[in-house]
Amino acid sequence: METIGIKSRIDGISNFSLEGKKGISNEKAEKPFGDVLKESIGEVNRLQNEAEKATKDLALGKAENIHDVMISMEKAGVSFRLMMQVRNKIIEAYQEVMRMQV
């Protein structure tokens, strides 16, 4: 699997801060939204790469436990679906803001 090329697209996101928002810890509040998004995409990519490696190892006979391979594939799949839902919500929010400006 090739790396996800979305990272370059979110470089233009402004440094929206979560600071002062209710229920957000100080550690997370200091991190810009774009950085949090980049880290999340990197984590999804890492899980995808792990799943690919586990699948290759299973095919080559290096992996003995098919359960671990299936678990890594499911983790990668769930994290990717979650990322896509977050993307969809961001797009919906953007479209809503654009509708308000008309």
C-alpha cells in the first residue's frame, strides 16, 4: 500500500486552537487542529502499513498466527473508516459555512 497523500493537502489548514474549549485538557489545547489532523492521518497510515506487512508475512509463511493478522487488518480498516467519516464531517462543516456566506 502506498502512503496516504492527504498530509500535503492539510498543510493549508490554519492553526485553529482548541484552547479554552470545555472538556479539552491543556496538553491537547496547545496543539493546533492541523497538527492533530496530521498526526491522526499518520497513525492511520502506520496501521495500514502494519496490516500490509502482516499480510505479506502470512503469505510468505513467516506469520504463525492468523488471528494477529486479522486483528491488524481490522484495526487498519476501522481507523481508515473513522478517518473518512471525520473527513466527511469536515467537508460538511465547510459547505455549511460556505452556504452561510451567500
